Amino acid sequence: MRIRRIDSELLHVPLARPRASALEAASGRLNHIVTLLVEVHTDEQLVGLGFAYALQTSGRALLATLQDDLIPLLIGEDPLDHERLTSKVYWRTQTVGRRGLVQQAYSALDVALWDLKGKASNLPLYKLLGGTRESVEVYGSDTAWLWMSVEEILDASRPYLDQGMKGIKVKVGANPAEDYDKLGRLREALDDIWIAVDANERYDLATALTMGRFFEEEIGVGWFEEPISCEDVAGHVRLAEKLDVPLAAGEMLFGLDEFERYLEQEALAVVQPDVTRLGGITSWLKVAALAERRHLPVSPHLLPEIAVHLACGLPGVTSVEYMPWLYPLFVNPPKIVQGRLAPPAGPGLGLQLDRDRVATFRVKF
């Protein structure tokens, strides 16, 4: 089997629930998801679907990198050779892209290669990866943005909780005093519901320590995510030594070596690798293996359409973040069944594009 053609396009997918307040949007925080969509066509009439996202850019550079530098490296290749192709792209782009833009663009292609691998074997991706389970615990992650009041969070979260979801994740970090009040009121309203908190690197070390003690002693959170800068490994080590609440992170890490630094120093309790930022599923699986050797749970960052396969395939991937930002692209996104997320039927990712919706989101240059 050989790759004959790769189609690619840039989409701006609008959000049903804004992630940015009016003030944040005015300062440039986007309320749409920049999405890189690819379809890899083979000489055996199989087509692999892949996608990646960006949150704070137009995406033009992602598309240009993909079309000018990456697609030519894959034409004529066997799409089943995912390791060789990952290595080829790495060495051919090393001087400009060991981290960041190149990896994010290539991740869409790597996802498509894995979709093709499933279609070639006529197996869902999760079966190809190991078939550990048929569904996985899922938590809501788009119902508690910083700009939202307690009442708004509860109203947005109840439909998820009524479906039996594990719980919700709450954004914190803009104002510690407001965080105290908001989490206290949410815990009172939600009682024994699972709650995690995510600071998105906004706290300094001292504040993170104070807030961490509050979260573990007064709120009983499931984990404390990205308490401080992802570049401060030593700070995470100090927090891990002083707090009992599990520390979670990984979405901002771009390589296996970065995860190794964290895990060797026991700075994380929950590992959250991002398929897009690691360059695709191929590299993501290596991070999951690293976590497994240390008996640490993995919870993928975003992209439930892919994460559900990773979690149902591998035993150490224990939950999926329900952020249905890209659901409008698909006729059949993963569904919640008895409070758990289940992959769609069919080989590979099992996803079918909604061509009409995709056309409405297409960016025209």
C-alpha cells in the first residue's frame, strides 16, 4: 500500500459554549478552535482521517508547514510504516521543528496513519491497541471556565452529571480569593461529585502551595492540574513533596524527554499527554508506556474522538476529558453510554466527516 495523495484544509470550528469572556475575547483569546484536517489517500482506496488543533493562532503557519514541508515527505510511502515515517520527518525537519509547529502539523498526519492502520486491518483503533475495555470513565471539561459564575457552572454541568459522567473540571488561577469562594460553593452544591481543578500555569509557587492545601483539605479535589509553569520542574517537585493532592500535567510538554524529567523526579501523579503537541499517536504511546512503568495513570489532554480509543485500548489510560469542541465535524462522534464514553463502531477511528458542516467551517485564503 502506498500514499498517493493527501488532502488538507484549515477550519475554524465555532464553540457552542465560549471559553473566553467578552473581555478575554477582546484581548485576542479565541472562541473558535483552529483545526487542521487531513485525508490520506492510498492506492488501495483506503483513506485515513487525521486532525490537529491550535488555540491561539490563525493556523496559517500550521497549514503551510503541512503542505510545503511534510506532505511531500509522505507521498509514495507505505502508510503502515508509522515509526519509520515519524523518524524520517524528525530528521528532515530537525533544524526547524523538534518542538512546536512541525510536531503539531505532523500530528494530523500521524493520526491519519493510525486510522489507516485500523482500516487496513478492519479493526477499531482501540482493538488494535489492545482492546482493554469497551468504554471508559469520562469527565466534563467545558462547563467551568474562569468567566463563569457558580450558577452558570452548575447549569452547564448538570446535563453531563445527569448522564452519569464521573464529574467536572473547574478552571482556577485568575484570582485566589475568587477560587476559594467558587470552589467552596461548588463543593457544597455538588457534595460527593468528583471535582478536579486546573490552574493552567497561572499560580506562582507560594500561591499554588496555599491553594493546593485548600483544595486537598477543604474541597477534596481529584487532582490539581498545571499549578505552575510547565518549565518549573523543580517547583512541581516541591509541591509534590508538600501536598497530598495528586498533581496533574503534561498538555504543554512536547517530548518524551520532558516527561522523563518530570517522572524521574516524581513530580506528577497524573500524566496528561496531548496527541497534537507530541506529534501524533506514535509518540503519545511512548509517553503512556513511560507512565505505565511507573504505575501512573494517564488521562489524555482533549480530543475525546482519539482519546476514547487510547483509553479503551490501554489499561493505564483511566479517563477521558470530555471536550466536544470538534464534535460538529463528525456524523458519529463518541457517545456517552451509561455515564462512560464509548468509541464509534467501525475500523480505525470509526469517524465519518459531516461534509456539509466541514464546508461551513473552512477557512478561505
